[in-house]
Amino acid sequence: MHHNATQVLQRDRHNVKALLRRAAAQEGLGHTDSAVADYKRVLQLETVNKEAAAALDKLQPPPAPDVDMAGAAEQ
């Protein structure tokens, strides 16, 4: 499926369905960075795409909270 989606994207780089299919295939193969890039591209094209947003939430852990080192040393 990954190769078919890539062929479609070569003709139409804004094809959201093909981006989602390729991202899912990349995710299944363990190619997380490629999957994340495709899901982010989907969200650039469709900012409210629930499938891409949910996949990114799963693949990208939330950022670590900032630790105030100065405040920690005072305690």
C-alpha cells in the first residue's frame, strides 16, 4: 500500500487520503519519523483531520515539563 500511495502523491502531493494511507503503512513498518511527517502534512492541508491528529498524539509523546533548576536547588 505504501508504494501505491507514493505513486498517487507523485501525481498529487496534496492527496490527503494517500498521505494517510502512506503514514499508516510507515507506522506499521516502524518508520515513525516518516509517518509523523506525513501526518503533519495532512494537518497542514486539513487542520481538523481527526485521524492524523490522533495518530500524532499516539506517536509523539507530550513534551517534558520545564524544570526550573534554580528553584529546585533552593528547596
